[in-house]
Amino acid sequence: MKFDQALYTAALYALCSLRGARALWPQPASMTNGSSALQLNVSNFQINLPSNAPLDLQQAAERSMAEMRLSSMQPLVVGRGAKNAAVVEQAPLLTSINVAIGSSSNRHRRKLSINQVALEPRATASIKSIYENMLTDIKEYDESYTLDIPADGTSATLSAATALGALRGLTTLQQLIWALPADGLGSMRYLWGAPFHIEDKPAFPYRGLLLDTSRNYFSIASLKHLVDTMTFVKMNQFHWHITDAQSWPLALDGDYAFLSQTGAYSPAEVYTKADIADFVQYAGKRGVNVNVEIDMPGHEYMGVSSMPGDLVACGNQLPWTAVANEPPSGQLRLGQNTTDKFVAGVIEQTAAIFPGKYFSTGGDEINLACYGKTKNSDIDESLLKPFLEKAHAKVADAGKIPMVWEEMAINFPATGKTLRNGTIVETWTNADNVKAVLQANPGVDLIHAPSTYFYLDCGRGVGLTGSPSPSWCTYVNAWDMYAFDPLNGTQGVQDGPKRVLGGEAALWTETVFEGNLDTLIWPRTGAVAEVFWTGASYETNKETKTRRATEAAPRLNDLRYRMVERGVAAQPLVPHWCALRPDRCPDVSS
């Protein structure tokens, strides 16, 4: 497609003229705004919550106030907004925002000073907490909110049906606030583009990030750091690929304790029950649910190979290329009682540790040669189908909804027919497989993670000793991700669009450690957040607009600079000169 300079310039002019209104990420579903400025003094601004607000919403409001106080983000324009100073100095002062949840009354509110650092727990629990919202079926999430900020300085209002929706609205408020260059870390901030009226909700309920913690270990602190940034872009699902053939860091009890004792990289590189409970609570209070994955029957070696029962086939064989996608090789032996008993125990214990509604049993990259077979039909009906039926029965017994990779739905037809209604199938090899998954399995739902759009590790080599081989997949930049159409492949499928729940970016960690984690994920994954929050279109000042990269590019730069200010090592998208002058740096090659 030929670059349209006129369209780009028009979009950019609109962005720069109303910078405060256009720096939101993800783009709200509907927004109207004006052109007035408002002052906001972070030393005495108040967020007024309902008197029965749950504790985690009170804590979220405190964090929002702390972020506003610490932020010195200035608009990405030449001069960083210094020309706005004269107007801001004469602008009305916004002193508070009133938050209403459900039918909560505006008359009885708990006022939170910007300097307040702790809140007393409240006895009433009539409003469900953010954390409790996250433990339900994602189809039941209500993340909608309405934000009104008048231009005359009277109190702003934030209305939401749930505490979760109120959290999303507070995040939007943070992104509307700017600092003047001369003010430094003083107390005065400003908003540009009032009055604001924002009616917002996500286009898709599932907006996730997958992290593999088996190839390399990542501390709980680093996972919390990821969640802090996920909630800033309204992502809500952390898919924890916690074990694989390379290591088993998940600590279980009884006979299963042997898994991490023999399968973790070291005693210090283990996730205990206490670690997981701490992380799940931390994430849930920030509007992020944690979904665990124990990949089976493939991707099993460390820890499992040391268990009694001869559980692993083709364990750590050489050449590994004959029986696996990467070393060490290993898959669960199918068709034996010891394997079924082992899987049942792992699912039962793991499901008890993770309170979320979803449990992934994986199912990708089964190597037939490992079983001495040559065709999928050699194991489909006879071995894999009964294996998955038993595994998913245990998942259901634990009150969870199963998740699987696409192979279980389309590569093994007999197995696919046993998938329970509501099972979530995750496509990853090719976005074109969406229709095949939905048509072959009428009762399942779907999330997207195609490697051609959403794999964050692509283009970094193969992660093998001394190998000059290129990566099996090419690098995916933010705009590749942003171009993704979540509904492609649903045409002609009964209820196809309704069965697409969303999608996620995925980071496999053969060549990743905590030092480059931020840079590989952010701000690229922000593109994924907007694809699934905003959808194909949005409304601005009563005009429906199609989501376009030319409009989004300066906003994603704004997001990246805000992330860096929050302590995130987000990768630059352009030189700083271009970030300040995006109209001078268009890509004219396409």
C-alpha cells in the first residue's frame, strides 16, 4: 500500500493539536473532548471512592495518586509543551474525581489525599473486589467505565459497574496528565483537551501475555514488574508456561516434590506455593488473572524423568532432532496407568495452587517419532484421545476451564471431538488455522497467538550451542502486531466472531533473561493490548474511525516514554528527534 502523506499529516495534526486527548493507550471505545486546559495539583488532588469500596480498589487509587505525583511526563513535541505554560497558568484547577461503582451513592465517599499512604480495611464487602472479579469466567468480566472531566474545574466523575472497571478508568486518568518542563517534580500538572467524555470497554475479554519460565528462570519480582506494566495498558491475562522439558521449577507436595527437587535448575530457582499465592494475589489486585500451563504430553523431561513409573519416552536422546523440536527430548508415555496417575496428581495439586478459572494442558509439538509412529492417526483415537479425556476430567473436577494449543483441535480429529464445551483453543502456528479450529470443534472458544504476529522472541536465533542457524521465525515489530485482524478466519463460521475471546503475545525464553525481558516485551506488546481492547474501530468526537498505524504511531511513542518513566526498560521505536517530530519521520517505503 502506498504511503498517504496527506492522511498521515492530517492525523498527526489532530494528534498534536489535542495532545492530551490523543495520548491514551489503548484507544478508548468512544471519546469526545474539547481544547481547554486544566490544572491539577498533585499535592492535594483527591480521589473520592464509595464508602464501601473494596480494599484493593482503595489501594489502586493510592497507587494512581502516587503515580501522578511521581510522573513528570511532558508531551512529545519540540519544547516538550513549554508553550502551554501561559495557558495552563490561567486554567481552572481540577481538585477531585468522584468514583461511583454500580449503584453506590455519591453522597457517602471516602476521600483519599495524594499524600495518604495507607488505608484501613473496610468491614463491608458489598462491592466485589478487583481480585474476586478476576477469578470468574472472562465472559463475565465487566471492565467498562465512563469518565467525565468538565472544563471548568468542577469535580470529575468516574462511573463503573465493577471495581475492575473503576481500575481501568483510573488508569486512563493517569495517562491524561502532563507536567510542564519548568516544573520538574513540583506539584503542578495539567490536562489538555477538556472537557472529556469517555465511554470505554474492551472489544475482547482476553488480552494476555505468555511467559515461559522453564527455559530460563525468572524471579517473582520480575513477574510482578511485568504485571505492573500489563495493567497500565489494560491487559488482563498472564499465561504462565511454568514447566517444560528443560526444567520443572513448580514445587508440589508429597511424592511430587521430587519434580522440582530434581528438575529445577537450583533450589533457589523454584516457585513455592507461597511464591505463587503472593504473585497471584498481586496480579489479581491489579486486574490481571494468572493462568497456569503444564504442557503435556510433549515437552516433558526434567523432573518427570526422575519419577518412578517409567513416565518419559525418548528422554534426552541424541540426536535430539529425530525425536523433538529442541533439546532435551522427552514426552509422557501414553496408554499406561502410571502416566494417567501422575497427570491426575499434577493437575489436582497445581489447580489447587492457582485459583483462576483456567488451566492449560498445552498439547503442542507432539513428535510421533518419539513414540515410534509415523502418522497422527497412529496415536489419535487409541492413545491421545483417552489421555486428554482423563486429563480434562481432572481439570473439570477442579472447577477449571481447559485450555489447549491448536494441535489438540485440528491435528488429531478424534481427540479434538472430545474437547469440552467452553474449552479455549489457542492458535499459534498460523493465523489461517482459525477457521479450521472453529469449524471442527463447534463447542470451543479461541484465542490468538500466531507466531507470525505475536511471538516476541522471533528473529533471535535458535538458542543452540554455537549454532549459526537463523531463528525459525522472523522478527515481529509493533506494526506487524498492530495490523492483526482478530476476526479473520471467522467468516462463514456459526457464531465465529463471538467465539474469538481475544489473544496474547508470547515470549519463549531460550535467549531471554531478566536483563532483557522489558526490552523484548515493551512497547511492542502494547500493540497487542490495543488490538484486543479497541478492536477494529473506535469513535472520536462522534466520528467512527478505523484503527490505523499512522494514527497510533505517535501514541505508542508516548506510551513508551511513560513506560520508561515508570522504570520499564522499553525499547525505543524511533530516535528521540523523530519522537518529537513524527511528521518529519514517516515511513515512505510501503
